[in-house]
Amino acid sequence: MAFKDPVQQRIIALAGMTQAAYLVHQVATTGQLDEKASQTCWQSLFVMDPGHIGDVYGGTDCLHNLHLGLEQLLAVVTQDKQAPVADITRYLIGMIHLQGKLAKAPGILDDISTQLERTERQVELYGLEHANVTASLAEVYSANLSQFRFRIQVTGNPTHLQQAANANRVRSLLLAGIRSAILWRQVGGRRWQFVLGKQKFEQGLRTLLNLSHH
């Protein structure tokens, strides 16, 4: 599916952000991580020149790979009391804010691209989930995003967050979320759409979520 509808494109990019945000919450609060969903997030960092938006998240498997993100995005839209809506929303706002900062700093974006190309060579050697790879991605996040005064504050269990491996996972997932935020902007995403286009957005989201089951 090429997802030519602009609303669908924005939903997919937001689902990528939301999947990363939920996984940050998962690591921070439980020390566990959904392996398949996190692979989709990390892989998106290495798709530099996609033919269409679905390519960023696995091509024909895009919706299936983003099932968790679509599910949690619907929870945010409907304010589901069973979901960690407050944390996810805070991380999403932070990702969008940092994306805006990066848009005004092309030099930092170039540095991130160069560093990701180097990290991709590690992926070829060790595989996507290897600790060396997540450590490298975390370093890309720290080295570049720390140049801005704004910080995304991650809340959770200090026992989990103080472990270096988990801290690296969190930073690498935040980097993936910001990559999806850049994509969301590129396909016309704007904050006001959350309010003014909510009904059409929710309809489109439910449609894509139903398709993600197949």
C-alpha cells in the first residue's frame, strides 16, 4: 500500500512516534521491551530515502509492524483510562518540540545522518537489537539533542532507568520517535489538526488499526 491519502500518511507517522513513546514508557516502568515493535522503530532510523511512507516501517508489513503504535494512538485520541495516556502524550509533545528545533538546525541534522550511516555498519555486523547498536543510537541522541536546552523527561522506575542498557534503549527509542516526527511534518502534520480534524482523524485511525490485524 502506498498510502496516498494525506490523513493516512499523518496517522502512520504519528503511529511511529506513538510506538516509540509507548516503548519508552514500557522500558522505563518495567525494564522490558516488545522486541518486534522496537525493531520497527530502530529500523526506521536507517531508511534514508523511502519511496513512500510505508517503506520507513517495513513496506508491505508497515501496518502490521505499527500495530502497537496504532493501538496506543487510538488510546490517546479516545483518552482510554487503561493506557498510559499522560506519559505517551508528554513524550509525543517532546518529540514534536525537538523536531521543530532540529528543523532550524540543518547542521545538526547532517551530523545525525552521518552518525547513523556509521551505526548502520554496526547493524550489518551485530544485528539491530545488539547492545552495541542501541548504545551507538543512544550516543547519537545524546551528542546531538543535548545541544538544545529542552529535555524530554522520562519517568519510571529508577531501578530500571539507572541501568545503562535501559537508558540506551530509552534514548535510542526517543531518537526513533523524533525521526517519525520529522516524517509527520514532511507529510503535512500540524498540531492544530489534533483539534480541528479529530473526527476524520479518528475514523482513519480505526480503519488502519483494523487493517493492521491482517
